[in-house]
Amino acid sequence: MGLVVFRQMGTLHALLPLISHMRSQLSEPLLLGWDQLIPKETADSFGLLLFNDVNRFLELAPARTSFLLTGTSEKSEEDSKLWQWAFENNIPSFAFVDQWSNIAIRFKNAVRAPDHILVLDGWCAEEVKKLNLSSKVHITGTPLWDDLSTVIRKTKSDKCEAVFVTEPVSVMPLEEHIALHGYQDLDSLKWAIVALEQWQAHTGKKCILKIKLHPRDTEQRIKDWLENQKPQVEIQISNEDKQTTLRTADYVFGDRSMLLVEASLIGIPVVSFQPNRKSVSPATDRDGIEVVTKQTDILTAMKRALHNTSHLPAVKASEKIMEVINGELS
């Protein structure tokens, strides 16, 4: 029996297609989740058992586990205790890195590295290799992308509906984040409003900006910020699910969110606003995403983004991950 452990909601959603793939192969994994960040109702709906410390994990973990798969987080010391448990019990361990940012933090205080690290792309692989860990590194992509081919877009001709994806700072103080990158997501949101105002004037279409909140964001944070703005386009705070968001969006805006990458993969026009940018962004510096670092370039980027075409990965990440796991078990 495989054992899959989730600390964060983002990793849970990223790996759900993989869990479905495992189940379709008649392999039912045991799913465990940290109760600090995964609500009980969510755990119940997905069949997760919750635990709140490593001792409780040891009580729940089956003795005859064939492999351990975890996510990664800034709580690297706690994550690594699970990898240490696997090592002590001669169980191969796999850790999935579902982001491009803060990779070093995910292993900084680890008491032991996992046997295998699964990453999104070649850039991530090189960043992990710089850490000189004992782990084998595999480029698998993310299962989040596996179901994108099922999205059927429904665009409109009489208006333009754009979605802005928030990305509140979480792993460092806001001042440090801005000093490192040059901006935060609210700075990007301000440019997104300017972009739609310019597009509305350029096309004559009514423009609507839907603000899609990150799971750790709050509606109040956005409302407080909007009180000091005077947008000339309609603003909505959206609770739509990802599929609905991608199906109806004429544009997707943001700074460095994973949803920008997903939107670009199915051909949606995507613009990343990075005012005063000071650092590279491997999440957005890729085909299919227009990156704007100067406000004077906004309208040009909006026009260029219209020529984005779908470039989904040829092989699903769930299949790649299972290939890596089965290769270790065989």
C-alpha cells in the first residue's frame, strides 16, 4: 500500500489527479493530511485521515507501506521527519515540489532528504541540484495539468472578461518580499485594472475584472485595498472554481501564480504584471505568457497575448510520477 501525505491544500489539489490515476490502476493509497491546514470537511470528502504531529503520523502509518509520497513546504524540518521514518523502515520516499519559488526553503532544515524529488521542469531540477542533496531528481510536471484538455472555452464577443489571480505573500515578511522581487500582488492588480481600462478604451467593449482569491487570501484584504482605488471597469470578487474560471476567461492576469501557467497551456491569453521587477520568474518567463515590467507596454502585451496557442504537455504528469515510483519498486 502506498502512503501519500499532504500538508497544504495546494499540494492536495495538485496531486488529486494522481490519486485518481492510482485508483484506476487498482492501487488504493492511504491518504494522510496535517489537520492545521486541511479542514476536516475537505479531508472527509477526499478520504484523508488527519494527524497533528509526527507521533500521530507514526500511529496511522501502516507497517507494510510500499512507498511514501509527500509534498514540500517551508516546514521542512517536520516534512523531513516523515522521510526519516521512511528511511528507517526501508521505504522509498518521494517528495513533490509544486512551485518554482522558495525551493531551498523546502529543504533548508531537513534532518534527512527524500530518496526522490519530483519537480515541474528543468529550471526547478537545476535549483534542486544546487542544494547538493542525496536525492534523485525527476522532471514530472504537475498532475494539476492533467485535466486541462477537458476545459472547453466559452468566450464572448460583446464584452471582455478578465480574471486576476491573487498571490498573497506567505513565506517571508511583505517588506522582504518586495525588496527581493520589487512588487507584491496588489501592485500587479493595480496594473491589471489599468490594462482593462486601456483595453476598454481601445476596443469599445465593456470590460469586467474578476478577482479570483488564492486559497490563503481573504476577500476583506482585497476590499480594503479597492477602497482607495477608482477603477473605470467593473470589478467582481469571484468564488468560481478553476474549471469555470478557465472556461469563461478572455484573459488571465496575475503576477506569478500557477493558474497563469495552466491558462497559457490551453491557449488563453495570459499577461503577468511585474512592476519594478528585480528577480527572474521561472513560472512566467515561458512561451504563452506575456510579462509586463513597464506600464507603457501594457496595451502591446494585451495584443500579443491574443496569439497564444495551446501547448499542453504530451504526457500526463500522473503517468510520469507513477513511472518513477514503479521504477523504484520494481
